[in-house]
Amino acid sequence: MAMSFGERGGDDDDDALPMADMNVTPLVDVMLVLLIVFMVAAPMMTVGVPVNLPRTSAARAASSNPPLILTVGPDNKLYIGKEEVAEDALT
């Protein structure tokens, strides 16, 4: 701990007060080393592992029918698309 000594005006030992300064030089050194390590390691993290995915000879399944959209309105009415439908007609 650093000590600050004032002018000695008398026999009091109250003049020697500890300073509350922190030495940031080691902190800066550690941060710079970590920055360099991460700058070197970051490009290595983006390289992926090559994976051989299976190939298929089947054609893609094409759907000629548009999706069926069922909506429940705020008043509990049922709609298919934009047409209102009774609950018994859904079966």
C-alpha cells in the first residue's frame, strides 16, 4: 500500500495517510494479452467441420393444394380462409 507523507509540522503521526490509488498497469497488460488472444482465436472459431450429408435421388414433394387456414375470431366464430363456417361443418 502506498503511503503519503505530508509536511511534518509536529510530533503527530496522523500525517501519514494511506493513498486510495490503484495501480492499473497490470490490468491493462492482462487486457491487452486477452485482446490479442481473442483476435487470434476468433477467425479459427468460424471454420466449420466438413460434414458429408446423404444424397437422395427422390424428387421434391410438390404440393398443388394451398394450405388450409382455420381462424378462430374474437367472437368464437370459425373461418376457413375468409369464409365463416359452422362448427358442425368442420367434421
